[in-house]
Amino acid sequence: GMKPEQKEALAKRLLAPELFGEVPDWPQELLWAALPLLPHLPLESFLQLSPHQIQALEDSWPVADLGPGHARHVLRSLVNQSMEDGEEQVLRWHMNFWECCVHLEELS
């Protein structure tokens, strides 16, 4: 029930290295707990999430309400991982991810 500006402020507070360390070192538990705040991280901080961290939240991204820049980073990480898993997985992820995460008005 927080307002977007409150989520942004709390997300920025997560970035204090003395609290949780650097973004690439954030543990899985923190990522799960902070999932609703991750789309509110500044893009330059969000881009520090590693492919492994993004993969760990794979099933949760469609409900995360990501903006275009955030969504591209997640999609790129998942597609790169899927390339290793096979072409069919890449196509499935590409279609499902964009359908769920990117708002139509952001594509125009």
C-alpha cells in the first residue's frame, strides 16, 4: 500500500552498502523480500543485478511491474541464460516476458 515515491525512497535506502552490501552481492533472501521494490531502484543500480540473481527470480518478474529499461535488463539476462538451455526456451521467454512485464503504452 505504499505510494511510488515511498517505494523509491525505500529502494534507494537498500542501496546503502553498510546495510546489505553491494547489489551484485545481495543474497537470494533479500531479493525475494525486496522484489516489489526492485523496479524502483535507479536504473544504474538495477543494472548491477547479476544474471544469476535475475535467474533466481525468474518466475516473479512478470508481476514486478518493471519499466522499459529494467525489463530490457531482465529480458537480456534471461535470454542469455535461455540460449544455453535451447532455442525454444528463448522464444517462450521472449514472448511471455514482454507480454507480462511491458505495458503497451511504453512500446509506442
